Amino acid sequence: MEILKKIVKFAIPYKKYAYLNIFFNVFYALFSTLSMLSLMPMMKVLFDDSEKVLDKPVFVSMVEITSYLEDYMNYFITKNNDSNGASNTLLYVVFAIITIFLFKNIFGYLAKYYITFLRNGVIKSLRETLYSKILDLPISYYSEKKKGETINKVIADVMEIQSSFLSILELIVREPLTIIFTIVSMLLISVKLTIFVFLFIPVSGFVISAIGKRLKKDSHKAQEQQGNILSILEESIGGLKIIKGYNSENHFKSNFSKLTNSFMKTSNSILNRQNLASPMSEFMGIMVITVLLWYGGNLVFVEHSIEASTFMAYMGLAYTVLTPAKAISKASYSVKRGTASAERVLEILDTENPLKDKEDALDSISFEKEIIFKDVWFKYEEQYVLKDFNLTIPKGKMVALVGQSGSGKSTIANLITRFYDVDKGEITIDGVNIKDITKRELRAKMAMVTQDSILFNDSILSNITVGSEHTHESISKALDIANASEFVNKLPKGITTNVGDSGNKLSGGQKQRISIARAVFKNPSILVLDEATSALDTESEKLVQDALENIMNNRTSIVIAHRLSTIQQADLIVVMKNGKIEEKGSHSELLKAKGNYYKLVNLQSL
Ligand SMILES: Nc1ncnc2c1ncn2[C@@H]1O[C@H](COP(=O)(O)OP(=O)(O)O)[C@@H](O)[C@H]1O
Ligand SMILES: [Mg+2]
């Protein structure tokens, strides 16, 4: 119920279509019942067993509406048979039947026509909300959750919600109304027969719900497995060079088939359970019909309390009541599957972002003095990665972080950009804790260049602006400073060239210079470079290094590097070890101290 409510929220903008759907469904249900009743006069004419009524009946009150209608019908048949013959009467009846069925189907179509807009609208809103949530959630969310699982939720689970969960919207008004109208007509024809029919319905309902129970659990499992399949697929395509290069195709194939095997088992169990629904309800249905035939037949032949033609029409009605009842029992399976998917989708939507902006967070700050790390402790999982870390980065200065891999350098970049929050201590900009600043404002002040240049499958231009306003001059200036103009101008399509998936149509050095152009274009006050040149060959490193020096000019920068030659001119060099500062000072001071930095420099110059 809770889940349904949350999903229904997405339907609110489309409620106009729900009303239209209800409106047409009321008529559909009405005509659906009428269509069965319309068979009654046909039987009466064919079997010629209608009571002869010679006087036009008069309408007395609503209480006697059934007998009035029946009398009127008999009167019409008697009169028309006398004056025009039975085959003419049959023509009238046939025409009436065709008209009623036509209307029934037109209304049925219109009801479906309108609900379609709602169903697909809900999917659109749901996907959009999910996507913004995915962008909003912190980076840490995705190191715990598999990417494939998240993608599966946006694609497969949302589809499942649309196909199964929302399919009940079609039934929710139509089928119960059809049942009510039909039952009313059945009761009007024969109370005795109707009570008899309804003794059977709870029995079949019980059987069906028993099968449905396990379905939800299995469906959860299936979607999870499908997520794992997506994960492996994504990883394999991304890592194709390694898989082929190390001849590990078979290893990956067998991992993949373990997943597909367990998915197959779960799916088999789900489908077969579902497959039971239709034969079960058909069998239940025919049981009702045959027992009814036996019981009703007795009423016709032995008791003579009901006419044969009326009984035939009654059978039609009983059948009409079974169709929506079957649809409802089928829908109960769908709802179970849909609920499982909805739960999984809501799991993302209900995840609180731990890095929320405070209500009174500053959306505009000045940066005139310094950034300070004060007694900062931080851990990703159990172990502290930064322990009581203290550092002051004055405005306009270049601070370099060096030290063995795993010592916590990138972590500092992650914390200053607030991709993660510190556990203890604080990071301040001009004395303001960065937790008191909106993330938007904080990140507006910074630009980051990382080791693996992150490029999107789009043009060079879009990769540089990532959605910001730009002029021709600002772009070419950014490309100039990033040492990228020359190669970009040589490309046949220039800045509109598509860079390919993750930029794989460019070389490593070219990719990195586009990343730098992106940072230059942003014109940040604080620049964070995390091993920006580490992945490059010497020649492109030289080009990228020059580009970096161009933008670091007069800017506050935090430079993480393992090639020490690139940071000699830094104002402050911080040597890190196991999340702590081991040494700090300028290049010449550290050389004089003959400590670890001295050793590292000697090691690298060898
Ligand atoms: N997302 C993460 N989840 C868990 N542990 C992490 C994560 N990122 C880094 N670590 C751990 O934190 C430590 C510091 O990592 P990092 O700051 O990336 O080191 P480096 O100095 O090489 O940049 C390492 O021991 C690493 O295993
Ligand atoms: Mg690192």
C-alpha cells in the first residue's frame, strides 16, 4: 500500500487521463453487461419460448423495472412477429446486438487510449526522477552498489512497473464495475442461481493466492541477478583489451554463465508459477459453468422456474463475470512482480543523501586567505585513511602532495571537493567550514583534473563546456592555454569532433589536454590536479605540464604528483605516509633536511 502510494504520486500530473479512463470504463462495463443481456431476445425469438404479451406494458416504478423491461421486450417480439414475421424480428435483434458490441468496444478502446498517456507518463517522470537522484547521490553510493544494478533499476524495473504494476490501472475500474453490473443483472434474473455461483468464487480465490505468494520474493532475486549480468557486461566491454590480451575469455565466459544459470533457474520458477495462473483459473471457471449447467438445467426442466432462453443468457452473464475475475486474479500476479520492482526503484529514491546542503548553507563565499585542513580524520570503510591531518593552503600558492601510493593523497582531493565528508575535524575556506557552504558554490570555486581523463561520448566542445555558456573566444583561449589548439585544429571537424566512448578516439595526451581545457574554461580559483600527468609518455607529459603551468599561474593549486620533477617549484611540498604528514617544506628545504623527500628525489633521478 505504502509502495503503491509512492508510485501513484508520479501519476498525479496525468490524473486528467485517469478521469477520462474511468469515465469510458463505466460505459464499457455497462455495455459489456448489456452485450450479454442482448443475447436473451435472440434466444427468445429463435426458440420461440417468449411469453405472448399483447398489451403495451406501462412503466410503474423502478422496483419493477426488470419485469417492465421483460414485458416490453416480449410485447415487441409478439407484435413484430405477428405483423412482419420472426425473421424480421431477428434482424432487429441482430442490429441491436451489433450496436451494443460496437459501443462496448469503442468505449473499451477509448479507456485504454487515455490510460496509455498516464502509464507512459509515469514511466517518464519516474525515470527522470531516478536520473536526478542518481546524479545527486554521493560517489560513495556507487562504490557499494554495483553500477549494473542501478542501470537495471532505471531500465528493467521501471519497465516492469509500467507493464505489470500500471496494467492494473486498466483493470482497477473496468473489471470491478463489469462484475458489479453483471452480478446485478444475474441477481435480477435469478437470486437462487447467483448464490449458487458465488459459493465457488472464494474457493478459487484461495487457491490462486496460495501460488502467488512466492512470486514476489523470486522476482526480487531475478532483477538482482539481471543487474549482476549488466555489471559483468559493462565491465567486460570496458576491459576487453585485458580479457583478450590475457587469453581469459573462457574464465569470463564461465563467470558469465554462472550468472545466466542462476538467472535462468529463478526465471523458470517465476514463469512456471505464472503459467499456472491461466490454466488454474480456466479450470476453476469451467467447474463453475458445468455445475451451473447441471443445477440451472434442473431449474429449467424440473422446476420450470426459469425459461430456457433466460437461462442461456444467464450462462452468458456468468461467463462475463468470470472474464474480469480471471483478469483480476492474473493482475494479482502482476502486482506482486510490479511491487518487487517498485520496491527496488524506491530503494534508490528513498536513499537519503548524507551530503545534503544545510538549510542555511552559504551560496556565495569569498576566498581571500586560505584553505585549512584542521585535525581531519577520515575513513572510507573501517580503517582511517587520514589521521589527524593538518594543512594550510594559502591563496595563490601551489601546494604539492607527494608520497607512496595509498598514503591518502587522492583522498585529500576527494575531501576538498566534498565528494566525501570528513569524519572528524574540519576543512575551512577563509574560516568557513565547507559543510556550511552549498556544494554548488564550493564546486564552482574549483576545477579538477584527474589521472584518467574523464571524457563523454560527445564533441570536444561539449566536453569542455559541459553545459556552460560559452563564446568562440573563451573556447579557443581555453584550448590555447591547454596546448590543445594545434591538434584540435588539425581534426577534420575541429571542436565539433566526437571524441568517442570515454574519449577513445584521442590519444592519452590529447585526452588530458581536453580535460585541462575544461578546467581552464571553468576559470576556477582553486585547482586540484590529481596525478594529471602520470599516465602520459614523456613527450605529451611535457606538453601537458606546460599547459598546467599556464593555468596554475596565480591560482591556488593542490597538485598531487609522483614524478617529483614536476613539482619542484611548488611553494610547499607535503610528503605523506599512511595518512599523515611526514615532512613538509620547499624543494630546497627538504633536500637540505636529507629526509625521505631527499631519498625519493635521488631514487627518481637515477
Ligand atoms: N572508495 C574507496 N573505498 C575504500 N577505500 C578506499 C577508497 N578509495 C581509497 N581507498 C583506500 O584509502 C587509502 C588511500 O587512498 P588514496 O587517497 O587513493 O591514496 P593515494 O595516495 O594513492 O592517492 C588506500 O589505502 C585505499 O585503499
Ligand atoms: Mg591517488
